[in-house]
Amino acid sequence: MANNVEITMLFDIYGEMLTEKQRDFLNYYYNDDLSLSEIAENEGITRQGVRDAIKRAETQLYDMEARLGFARKNEETAQRMNDIIACAEKINEYNLEHDLSREINETTVRIKSLALSVIE
């Protein structure tokens, strides 16, 4: 299952760099949950041909990630944004326990909102 999630994520990032057929096959297989046999029947090719095309496309996705690292960078950015959100929440909690500055409260809400917009 983890492999499916990983392929889907890589497909979202690098899919446009694949051929139209590769995109179609990956979409049918991972997003539409069609079997290799169903794809083969719909496309008028052998099951083995579909499997080979999907495996080549998966290899290309992994190669692109190894060279470019966009998925890894996105994951790192999301983690850092979650850390920023946690820090803003701590500041807000401290503020509520002590001075209750409206400006600090509004600023921490804005920080959290901006961080969430980056990772969504």
C-alpha cells in the first residue's frame, strides 16, 4: 500500500513528464483501480504490455525523484510548516496564560494560516 501512495504522489508531481499512454495507464491502475487485464482489454493490448508500460513509468517517476527531489522537498517543507504551526500554538498558549495581547494572538493565527496554506 505504501508503494501505491508513493507512486500516486510521484505521479502528481511528475506525471506531466510521462507520455500520454503512461499517464493513462498509471491513472487507470492507481486512480481508477482497474486491473492489468481490464486496462489491456480497454486498450486492445496484452496484459503483459500494460504491466511493462506501468513498470517503465514507475521507474521513470522514481528516477525523476532521485534526480530532482521535489517530493522529498515537499515533505520536508510540510514538516517545517507543521513545526512552525506548533511553535505558533505554544506562543498563543503562553500569551493566553500571561498577558493576553490581542496583537500576539492575531499574529499567531496569521502564522498558522500562512503555514497551512503552504502545505495544502
